[in-house]
Amino acid sequence: MPTSLEDLEEDQLQEILNSKMVQKYLAYRDLASGIEALKEDDVMYDQLVKGIEDKVRVKEGTVRNVLQAFVNEVETNTTALEQTEEEEF
């Protein structure tokens, strides 16, 4: 049984990298990076909220609540996947 990444055969490593868990982690990590950019740029965030409001005709508070729920979900999943990754390696 391999004890580190260096001990894995190429096909085993590819199987891990192509697994749903790793692909999900990478997708959530990318989302988390985008969310960080939004958090740091109030103007961009406000433009996003306004753009969504204009398209779906909802109140600003509703859009902000939905975006915050989305941010929370991404952060929760990113953290959970990072912890899982650390435990496995």
C-alpha cells in the first residue's frame, strides 16, 4: 500500500487526480478564489448584485442573501474537501 504520492504508480495517480472528489475540490477552489476577488472589490460585488437584480427583478436584499448563501456553501465545501485531502495524505 502506497504511503505517499511518490509511491503511487502513474495510473494510480491519474485515477486519483481524475476522481470526482479531486475534481470537485478543484472546482470549489476556483469558485473560492473568485469569491475572494468579489469580497475584496466592493464595486465589482455591487455590479454583480445590480446585474442579477436587473435580470431577475428581485430586491437587492434577496440577491445579497442568495449570494451570501452561495459563498457560505462554497466555503463550507472547500474547507471540508481540504480537510478530507489532508486526512488522506
